[in-house]
Amino acid sequence: METEEMIVVPKETPIIEQLNSYYLNIEKMFQYYQGIIDSGCAFFQLPSSEGVVFFDAFNLINGVFKDQTSFIKGKEAIDLLIEEAKSKKIRISIYEIPPERIAFWANVANAEDLYKDLSTEFTDLEGLIRKMMSDRLTGYVEIAFNSSDTALLFLHNGLVIGSVSAESKWQLVRTEKLQMDLLEKSRKIGAMLNVRRIVIEQMPMNGTAADSANAVNQPRNNGNTVNSLSKPEPPSDHNEDPKPLNIREMLQYLMLIYDKFISNNRKIRGDFDTILKRKFVEKVDKYDFFDPFTAEFKYVNGKIEFSGRVDDVRLATGLVECLHEIAAENDMQKWLDKSLWPLREKFASEIDFLKIKI
């Protein structure tokens, strides 16, 4: 089964939309937005084609161009889009992408086949997704119901981070309901499945924002703008230490989300602090460090203060259990499904380390 290649653009955080290239200096446009956001993409809309350029504060990382007859990637696509924008009226929109995800989205077009042409007649989609989660896949599962009805389910390090489909008009969707709908649909009408792996290597980080804008038409990285898909080199002794886990920061972010929902919902009786303390009283036999009378745990002005002797893993386990029950008791889950995705992406390493569901 061969499916049509497509451009995937995460459009969740628009910075500015529908700029007219007629009034723009494209190199200066990139230089400007590289200076105000850490990373993102520029989506180019032409009458009969489209394209995207992914960038961070230092480089134009990758480009993809697609029209009715061609699909072009890398430096060639970047050059083509910039030249088209100089000579034609093109609509350009800028979207911010978190730095911890820019490498993923920039390399979607470079994904390589892992499993091909699996039929749901013999392969259960739910089981396949579970296996890819267990294998910590970074890539996506392609689900083709027919030639015009396809969906992509994206995973980063085994965590499902969203999906796009013909039904969603290729807008990124981050609700678990869509995943359940895809599973149900695959069982009802069947589908062909492909699994593609995204190989993410270290991004080039040399140069400045100005250098990047001025060097758009110059070769980089031995003539390649995008990262090679060749096998990564073995780690050297000079690699930086792994990014430290920020469990307390994650818990504070999580509590702020719950606090915001409860504070703004008139149907819920009581404020977040009161509801939280009641839940702590219920759980005090299991988690004695939540005892309101000993005050080992405090949540004040969006900050966690904890003087207990248990480690952050135990603290996180207890707090997440309390918050899950508060969500269930106050009908928060549908809202949380939409609101927790930024947290899940930002703190994917912490969630994976704690082995918890958020």
C-alpha cells in the first residue's frame, strides 16, 4: 500500500496568520520570528501547492514543499518556498512549537518505514499501538481506511501526542476520544496500517538568528539543511548530561491547571484549596504527609512547599491520585483531555519516569 505523502503542520499556537508575502522580506521575517520565539514553523499557502519551513532561534531546520506532482524536502524545499514567496502573493502563517518537540515535527517528513502493509484483518490496531508504546516508538502509525480516508497517530518516545485525519481536515487533535474512534472504525470497516519511525538527531546549534536568515541560500552541514537519517554515531565522552527531571515543576503546573478549572466553574461548590484539603483528609491513612494538621505539604500562590521526608516519586504518586479523584468527582475529564496536552509534552520525561497517567 502506498499512500500520498502529506505535510503535517502543528497549528495549535498561532503567532500570526495569513501574512501576505507581497509586503514581506522573507529573510527578515524569519530573522524577526527567530528572535521572539524559541522554535516554530512558517506555513506557506499557494494557490495549487503548500509548504512549511521549521526553524529554531539559530537555523532553518527543515522544509517541505508539495504540489500536484512533486514532494520536496530539505534545503531544496526551503529555497523553493522562499523564492516563490518573493515572486508570488502567498499567505504565510507562523506557529510556535515547543523546543522539546521541534525536532520531532521537523523530521516527520523524513520518517522511515518500520512496518508496512499490515491489514487489520490480521493485526489489531489497539494491540499494535500498545506495542509501539512499549517499544517507545518515536514516529507514527498510519491508518488507511481507503485512499481518501487516512489518519496518522503520532507517538514520541512511546507517548501518544496527537493525531491528524481526513475527518479533522489534517488539524492536529489531542483528545483520547479520537484515538478511540479510530480503533472502533478500524474494527468496523478494516484498514491498512503502516508504522513509520522518526530518527531524531542533535539539531545544529551554530550561528545566530541573523546568520540563519542570511544563510538561507547557503549550504549548511555539508550541504544538508536537515538532519541525516543515517545511523547515529555512538555517544562520545563529551556529550552533555541528560536533562534533569523537574518533578516538582510538573506537579505545580498540573495543580495550576486544576486550580484554573475549579476557580472558573460556578457549578463546583468550594474553591480548589478547600476541595484539595478534603481529599487529603480522605487519603491521610495512605499518604500521611498530606495530613493538613502537620502541614508538610502546602500549595500557596501556585507554588508547592513540601517539608516531608518522602521522595518526589512518592509525593507525585499521591498527589496525582488525589487529583484524578477530584477530576472524576467534578466531571473535569473532557476539559482536561484538551488542557493537559502541553503539560504531557513538556514533561514527557518526568511522566515516563514516574510511570503515571496524566
